[in-house]
Amino acid sequence: MKVAAVEGNMATVEAGGVRARARLDALGEPVSLGDYLLVHAGFAIRRLDPGDAQETLRLLDELLAAGDEG
């Protein structure tokens, strides 16, 4: 998910039109606007390389589109 805002140990993240809040405590590194994070159960657990994140989002979009066709 892409970081839209950071407030202390919380980030507002978004992907595919969905916004959520994620705790940053478990990440252990600073987060900036525009970073991509792997979020699980409300916790950011890993920062992603922007290119890898974009490719993953593209692949997920492809999977969703293929599921809509069947």
C-alpha cells in the first residue's frame, strides 16, 4: 500500500481505492509520503522497492480482471 500520510507511529495507506491505517512500530525504519509498505493486520511489516510495488499492483490488477472475465 502507498503511504498517503504519516502521523507519529501511524500511517494512512491506500491501494486500489481502499484507505486504511497502519501502525509503524514493527517496521523499525522511518517512513515517508509515497513509500510503499507491505501491511498485514494493521501493521506495516516491510517497506517495498517502488518498482517492485508497482509491478505487484499491476499483477494484482491483472488477476482481478481475469477473475471478472470468468
